[in-house]
Amino acid sequence: MKLKDWLKKEGNGFSDRDLKFLIRDFFSKDINSVLTEDISIDQKFERRMNMVLQKYSCGMPMAYILGREDFFGLDFAIDEHCLIPRPETELITERAIEIINLNNFDDILDLCCGCGNIAISIQKTIPRKLNITASDLSKPALEITKKNADTYKVYLRLAESDLFNEFENEQFDIIVTNPPYVPKQDIKGSLVYEPCLALEAGEDGLFFIRKIINNAHLHLKDKGFIVMEMGYNQKEAVAGCIKESGLYDIVDWIKDYSGRWRGVILKVKT
Ligand SMILES: C[S@@+](CC[C@H](N)C(=O)[O-])C[C@H]1O[C@@H](n2cnc3c(N)ncnc32)[C@H](O)[C@@H]1O
């Protein structure tokens, strides 16, 4: 069968982005070049493509079908134990990199690291050697972080830890975190394919954010920073938690590409 015939017949079943991603993954080419080239696919390959379409039609995200996702210009292996890295987290990572560079920071904690996307992107972007710890409660997620770190030849200290439990008496220059923040009742649609552990944060979605705000200062050096992601509708509630703690100055709020508030930068009060 010709690939362009398969695409004519089945291509509409995919979103543009996912179709591009699929073609690049399978053929290492962009969609326009496969449409102009006369590529034939054998039956085995056609079965593979149909299998992808079948899973995709049931709602499975393309990233889980292919076992990878782009983040910060890098290609991350993922599996069902990790969240699919999101574009808004790139903005969190970008701001963390700015702060690390400006302050010449060395000791970094990526709390709730998932597949290691934040930690690895930071070390791949900053040319000097950093001391980065990547921690998660999920052992299988940490295994994926290790795999990605090996792929990119980045050294990370990995820690299996329930938030700060393994970091007693340890202080970092900066804590970067994308914690779970989805209210239990909002886990529906394609989110059901992602690990509950990576999403669910109680009735109000603030279970982990609140815990981080109330405890991070114990694990930050003087003038240490937190860069934390949050849900698009949580700014007011997060501001309330910060105020209640009395521990930090708000340095900035971070917007996503659609102009929604998606993160906060905090500095320990001195
Ligand atoms: C929203 S995901 C973020 C993953 C990744 N950092 C990213 O940005 O794509 C949250 C992560 O927190 C982890 N997690 C959940 N509960 C935790 C806890 N109590 N302590 C540490 N990590 C936890 C999950 O396993 C998941 O990997």
C-alpha cells in the first residue's frame, strides 16, 4: 500500500499535531515530504499504523502510544508511569534556568520529577556542571528519569522521596516543581490515561502545593527560590497559601502561551 493512500483514508482520524508526530516517529520525515514522496508500506507496517489509529481512536494520547514526547527541544521517553510533559512546563523550566544563571546557582532540586524532563532540560541548557537532584515518589517514574538522563548523558542524583522526606537537613539554591494539582473530580477525558499519582491533589487540587509552600523553606538556602507550576485557575488560592505561610516574597507569576496564570516564583523572606 502507498503511505499517501493510507493517509488519505485514515489521516483525518488524527489531530494535525499528532499526525505530524506519528509520521516523524515512524519515518523520520516531515508530513509534507511523505506526501510528495511515493512511499510504500508493507502489510506489517500497515498493521502497526492501524494499531496506532485504533488506540488513538479510543482516546489514548499519542505520547503514550509512541512512548515519547518532545519537551524543550528534546525527546523524552515516557510510559504509563509518568505524566506527558506539557508546553506550559517549558515556561516553568525556562524561568528556572534564568534564575539559576542570574544567581550562579548550583544546587537544584526537581521535586516531583516524573520522566526527568525539567531536570534534564536544565542541565542540557546550562553548560556548567550543576548538582541536580531529581526526586519522585514513584520508583517506575524514576527509572524513566534514569533512562532519559542516560540518553542525554546528564548526571542526576535520583531520590525516591515523598516530597521532602528524604531531604532532612538538606538545602538547595532552588526548588523547581510541577507537583500534582488536579482536583480529583476533574480527572476525566484523556487525563484518565495518565497516572493518578501524577495528577490528583485532593478536592481542591492544592494538597501538594500547600505542603510544598509550608515546607520548602526548610530545604532552601538563604535567598533560595521556588519555581512552581499550578493549575490555570489556582492563582488566587495559591496566593492565599503563600500569604498564610508568611514565608516567602512573590517574585513573579508565570503565564502560559494562552495568557493563563500557570506558575509562581517565590523567594524565601530574609
Ligand atoms: C504533574 S507530575 C510532573 C512530572 C514532571 N515533572 C513534568 O513536569 O512533566 C507530578 C509528579 O509528582 C509525583 N508525585 C506524586 N506524589 C508525590 C509525592 N508525595 N512525593 C513526590 N512525588 C510525588 C508523581 O509521581 C509525578 O511524577
